[in-house]
Amino acid sequence: MDALDADEQISAAFFRLVGVNEDMLVSLAEHHSADDARSFYVLHDRSAAWDHPGVPQYVALYLQRDHERRTFGFEQAPLPLPSMAQSWLIHRGCPPESIALDPEHTGSLSR
């Protein structure tokens, strides 16, 4: 995202909703379109464990890039289950077979 720009409102929202917790987000699944214009992520927010009970621990993140204009946009949703994040991303155009959870990361969540 460093090479891309967005208007001030989008940049501030991205930082507040994603960037500020970047070091606490673990990718459980991701898919990138062949032209790298769209990316889909299922993320586990490790900081949620220290928040109030019931705070969603997963984030579905959908990034859109316009390489010609060098801009980006995004949508995100905090959700309680990784399967809900997968469904949310599928409804935004992610191929269902491309957003399977990485068993290496999901196994470590239960420890």
C-alpha cells in the first residue's frame, strides 16, 4: 500500500481500522487477483483477546487497487468466526476455492 495513495478520509480510515493493529493481525487466508487489483484477506486479530469479551477476533479485508491512478480503496468487517469472514469476502467476488484457511496458522490459534 506504500506505493499507492488515497484521499485523506480513506487513508485515515485504513490506518485506524487496519494499519494501527497491523502487527497484531495474522493472515489465515489470502487471495490476490491475477492483475493484483484486488486482494482478499481473512485476518486473526490477536489484540481482541485482550479486549472485552465478545469482541470479534477476525477481520475480513477487501482491498481494491487502481494501479493506473496509483490509488486504493478498501472494505473491512470485524467478524466472530473465520467462516463468516470467508463468506463476506466471497460475496465481494473472491473465488470460494481461493480463500481456504491456512492450517499452519489456524492450528496455532487454539493453543
